[in-house]
Amino acid sequence: MSRAFPPVSLIGVPTDIGAGHRGARMGPDALRIAGLCEALAARGVDVADRGNLTGPVNPWLAPVDGYRHLEEVVAWNRELMHATAAELAAGRMPVMLGGDHCLGMGAITAVAQHCRDTGKQLRVIWLDAHSDFNTSAVTPSGNIHGMPVACLCGIGPDALTRLGRDYPAMDPGDIRQIGIRSVDAEEKRLIKDNGIDVYDMRYIDENGMKRTMEAALEGVDENTHLHVSFDVDFLDPSIAPGVGTTVPGGPNYREAQLVMEMIADTGRLLSLDIVELNPVIDTRNLTAELVVDLVESLFGKSTLMRD
């Protein structure tokens, strides 16, 4: 059955400032070329493309005090935070087109504050091969795209953990991570100590994707603001080669479709990130086209009419 969605605003954030590979800055245009706007409009969604935000160029420098490009990462995330907040205040659904996953900090900080202002309960579904719960003490690379969840939960430099207010954006209990299959040794301890709810690929293999999503979405109701942060490396690289940090053994096409369809079935999706698409290493924009297909399912596409 058809479902009404709030009007959507696409926000391009063309930067790979937090990543270890160049190319994710081209992700927004690859998604546009793959027809994201047209696909949503064909589903009856009111779509406005806000164009691309601007920010500092990637200087491609070594880490300083454990962080690569910290000042530039903060600048990009502040721009995105303000842009996201403006769309939410206008009653629109922000869809962030990244860019690397460090941008999840700016988007989710704005969403979390919106939830506080409106009395909504935040639920973040983090689709990713990685937990992104690193700190500068854990990862020698200093790449901040491996740290956004930790920063959102208050673990990291004040410039990132206090982007919006003088307190962390969210509580560890607000997030559910799905598809995880690459976690650093010390990161595992941080995840355990902070009680992050992780549905890794072993859990999915043992329980199936349907039961996994039922568990991850448990408690979602009419008072929930559901935010999906979709890192394209969540998908198995055999179907999605266009990412900088591929990890074998991810969800296949049908599993990914089920994830999106079950999220859509809740009727609570109100904001979305699409990150880490890297056209430089893609094949004829294949990965971008797959992402558009999956996003259509997030917006209600299904084989049959369902209640």
C-alpha cells in the first residue's frame, strides 16, 4: 500500500576529509547521476535537491595529536548540522549524500537536538561493516570516519563531542548497528564497556535478517524518530565494489532489501545518511545505482501491496 512520506531535501556533502581514501567527495554527484531524485519523485515523494554544501578542501596531511584533519572535519560537520537542522525545522526529511562517514556526526547531532526539542525518542540504525567506535588512542591512522559513533556518544575531542551543545548528541542505547564484521581489537572493549547494541554478521548468520531487524526495531513506535545511517560498505563488495573500505562477508542483495523494506514498514523513517560511496573505484556507477534501488525500498517500494 502507498505510504505518505514527508517532503525530502537532498543535501550533498562532497568531502572525503575523514577518510583514508580519496574519492568519496564524488559520491553526491554519483547518486544524482544514478537517478536518486527522479526515483523518489516517481514514488510520489516531494523532493528538493539543495545542492552541495561547501567546506575546506582535503589537505591530505598526517594525524596531529591522533586526529587527521580535525579542524576541517569540524567545519564540514558544523555546516551539515546547520543545514540538517534547518530542514527538520521546516518539516522536511533531510537526506544527506556523502561524503565519508565522519559526516554522521553533523547529521545525527542535528537530529538528536530536534528530537529533544520535539519530545521524540531517537533511534539510529547504523548500517555498516565497521562499528566506527574508535578513538585516537585506538586507531593509529587518525582517520575520523572510524570515530563518529564514539564521538556522538561523548568519547573523543570536545570539538566533535560537543558540536551542538555542551553534552553528547546521543546515548549508547539510542543506536543499533547492523552488518558489522570489522572491529579493531581495542575497539571491541570500548563497544562492550559502553553497551553498544551490535548485530554483527555472525548474529545475522545464526538468526537471519528478519529476526535481526525485528530485534533492532523493537520499541519503535509513533513517538520514535528513526534515523538511518547507511554506509555503503555495509553491503557485500561482490555487489557493491564502489567503497574505499570493502570487507567481505556482508549482506547480499536480498538481505539488504529486507533491511530496507522492514525499516520502511515501521513508517517512522524521518532522516537518512548515505555515505562512503566512492565512484573512483566503482564500476560504471554500478554501486550508486544499487544504492538508489535500496533507497527506493526505504521509501516503500515492494513487490506486492502490503498493509
